[in-house]
Amino acid sequence: MKKGHLAWPVLLLVLLASCSRYDLYNWIIHQERDQAGLEPAMLELGDLSISYLRNQSPASGRTLLMVHGFGGNKDNWTRMAAHLPDGYRLLIPDLPGHGDSSVASPDDYTVEAQAATLVAFLDELGVEKVDMAGNSMGGGITVYFASRYPERVTSIALFDPAGSNRYPSQLDKALAEGNNPLVVKESGDMDNLLDFVLEKRPFIPWPLESVMEEKAIARQQTNEAIFQAILSSSEHLALDRILSAIKAPALIVWGKQDRVLAPENAEVFAQGIPDARVELLEGVGHVPMVEVPERSAELWHGFLQQHPRGAL
């Protein structure tokens, strides 16, 4: 199993050197990927350039596809990936408009379009079937993907998935008041966003947070377009029909202190998907794989062991 944490004493030595914040940011990101046995790669899908993480060494086990949430990127999964046993083939893309992937047109940001992009991504890599995980927006995309392309999915893991507003959240209240805490617009917004999204806030070195904020501010217009596309998708997609069409077994993991999507919505997904299991995590917010990466990996790996390939 890939274990270990960043060598922060070494980082302190680096901090003493004459490096820019962006140099330090890139070094820290590289170290975290290396701890997880991951490396970056890029592929072209028509007009889109898709950045993704993959295993540093070839793996012949089950292929795990991980889909991040709104405003996130492929590195949201790195810390959890470090706790998954060796042998899995890991594919962790940046969705269009996120991370290092190219910016797309507004029509490419809907749930349906994002799912189609993932199909093209897998086709380009020659991958027929995956075990899929998604967080937040990525969870909503995973749900749609599993219902629309059931032959491509062995199982799904949903980490605080988007898609149900039966039980309103603090985010819903903020949106009703004309405020979106998930979109970073000015200095200080990143710190507020992290406090809003994370209940168990992990240590984030100063260079990471400051560079993350600058990148998010630069992407404000793109993020607003993506958010509106996701909202419009949710308005016309019939969640009940989508959930009932899912044939794959589902693991639903939800932080009990989630302010973005109310944890009570876990029952909506559990009741709608024919074969579903729910795990509610005390003291955890909206992003379990960041807040409790080891526990998240343990839950997913255990679920995969209970649902071997070819069992469907």
C-alpha cells in the first residue's frame, strides 16, 4: 500500500531557498503525487486537451476512474489515492474548464456533456469498464454516467454527490440570498471557501492556498459558467429515473457536517439506487477524500472487494 506523507522538514529547507510561491506550489503538488505513485499525462479529445493523473508504474488490476467536483481538480483525489492498495489502475482526469484541462464552451459543462467527455476519455485510453468514484458535481456526473452507460461501469462510489435538493443545505440558503461561496472572486475568498467546504480542514501550506486563490480568481468567469450549466442540468434531469436505471452497486459516503449538500440527501440516493450502501462520517464536511483520505480509501477498497469484477 502506498503510504507516507510529505517530508515537511525538507519543505522548510526549500522555503529557505529563493523560490517563488509558484515554484513551491509545484514542488508540493509533485511530492504529493509522488507519494501516491501518480504522474501527470495529457491527451487530446478533438478540441479539448484533457489533463489527468495515472500510475507511475503499469498496473493490471481494476481501473478506478475518479471524478472531482465543481471548482476542484484531479489533485483532490491524490491523498486518498496514496492509501489505496497497489495494483489498481488509477485514472484521475481534470474535467474541462478545471485544473490543467482546456476551457470549453458552456454547452460542454452540462452533466450530459461531461459524461460524454469521460466516455471519449476512456475510449481514447482503450478502457472498456471502470469502477467509478465522484465527489459533489463529480458524483452527479458519476450517477448520470452509470445510468446512461451501464455497460461501462462495474460499481460506483459517491462522495457527497450532487443531484438532490430534497433536503436544502447552507449553500442553498446562500444562493437564495445571492451569494455563492464556492466561487472565489477576491482576496480572502479562498480561506472562506475552505472553511465552508471542509469541516476537518487538513494542513495546507501557505504557498498552496495563496496560489490556489490566485488561480481561482483568474477562473471566476469560467467557474460561474460551469456552475450555471450544472444548475441547468439538475433542473431538467429526472433524478428518480436516473437512479432507478443504475444497475451497478453503489457506495454512498457523506460527511455529516456537509454544508454544501445536506447529508440527509444520502437517503434519496440510497432509496433510488437498487443496490446501495450508505456510510455517514462524523466530523467530516463536503470532501471526505481530502478530509479523511485513509478512511475514504478504506471504505472504497472494502466495497470493491465485496463487489469483484464480473459479479454483475
